[in-house]
Amino acid sequence: MKLLTRFALLPVAGLVLAACQGGSPSPAASESSAASASASEAPTGYLARIIEAGEIKVSTDPAYPPQSFLNEDTNELEGFDIDVAKEIADRLGVEAKFETPSFDAVVAGGWSNRWDMSVGSVTITPERQQVLDFTQAYYFTPAQMTVRPDSGITSLDGLAGKSICVAESTTYQFWLEGTLTLPAEAGEIAEPPADVTVVTLPTDINCAEAWRDGRNDFDGWLSSSTTVAGAIATGMPVQEVGDPVFYEPLGAAFDIAIADNDSLVDAVDRIIGEMHDDGTLSELSKHWFCKDGSYPCENPDENGLDLTVQQ
């Protein structure tokens, strides 16, 4: 039977590596192996193929800081999602290899084995569960509306009849279009402004970059509060408007079309539960998400945000 989101395990406890740890495995990870990932039974199905190959192909977004981004100095992917994926792979006893397809290709399903798992901040929704299997949520993010500081708009209602930029095929687009559904455990969803025009770009930060570069054909930008804070911290012309409009649970995702993927989904779900319980996810969250929008967080114990617990 395919795994559905296990909200019975929520609220969850925590996130990953502190700044001093970097990308090194946690003590819990060093004790893990393919055998522990599949409990006491020998790996079967998709999990067995992953272990035999010695690697797991993970899709993620290369331009979604601080969750995931390309460090131009090292030409390596970094960020919260990247560290989470590496930790999952380590506990499976394999190496993470990253792929960077478009987000709409990920959520469409039918991956044809181009990648094995997505750790790319995919929100768990009933519609996506028709084509994707999910683990329990590994973290939660608020969806925050923004405007340009010189816009004169001071409330969500002030965006009625305006244009709002979002990344393609995201929950932010669905919310603006009035089609967003989330599990009951996600809490209340605010009403979107009336009669808005939705402008889509390939990934979230493109909207803030467009404002920075002088584009003015949209009046608002909706994204994760963490991405918004990062844009503000780097000097982009962005200003928050109102409270978060919804909180979204984000899980590791798998192609439901793979008939024998249950073993892999179960193993990763179990690992994410362990990472909540042992504090790994909490530490990673506080390392990458800082209250002032900077990343990584220089003083995670005082200024880091733990987004692994539902707000």
C-alpha cells in the first residue's frame, strides 16, 4: 500500500547540522546503514536497487536560497534541503547525487527514473498525492506576501486587482488562483486578494530579482518567508505585507508510478522521523534559517529559526 503523509507523527521535533558541523555526518548517521534504514529486514524493491547502486539521485532547486542554491565559488549546491538530502542518503548508506529539473516537472510525477527522490521543499497537497508519494513533513514554512517598498501598498487587500509574481506550479500560484488545498493539520488558509493577475517565473527568487533589475509589471511577490527574508537581507527591494497567508508542510517526494517504491518511501520516512527525534533537523533549520534573513546563521542557538514544528 502506498505511503501517504503521516501527520499522526506531528508535531515534530527538530532539524540539522550546526554551523561548526558543516556537511559532516551526525553521530546518529554514522551508526546508520542500509540495514537500519530498512529495519531488520533485507532491503527489497526500489530501496535494494538504490543500495546496490550506492547512490540516490535527488532533485532539488538550484535557485531557492537558503533551502538550496549554487555556491558560485565552489560550484557546489548548498542549503537546508541539500544538507537534509545528504543526511538521508548517509543514513541509507549511499551517496546523494543532485539533479535540478524544473519544479513543475517534479510535481507532475512520471519521473521515468531520472531522479529517485525530491528533497526540494515540495508542499504536501491532496492533488500532488495523486502522482507523488510523500514522507511525513520534514519542515514547515509560512507563505509571505511582499510588495516593493515604494508601492504604497500596506495591506493584503491593497493588492486586489493587482498583479502578483510567484514561481510556476507552486502552492503560491494555487492560492492566488483559489485552488489551494492543504491537509487539515496545516491550519487556516487566508483568502487571497480579489481579481489578481498571476505572473509566473521559473523559481521564487526570480520575482525579487526582477524588481531589483527594474521590472515593474507586477505589484506583489508571494514566497516562503525564509526566501523573502533572505531577499531583504541581501538588499533587494522587497517589503513584507501582512501576516503569513498559510503554513505549508513540506516532505520528501517520490514518483508514485514506480510500483515497488514502498520500500524506499518507508525507509526515508523512518529516517526523517529519526532526524526529528534526535534533533538533527532542528539543528539544520536553525543553521540555515536566521531571524534576520541571513544564511547560514552565525549564531543559530540565539538567532536561528526552528521551522520543523508546525506554527
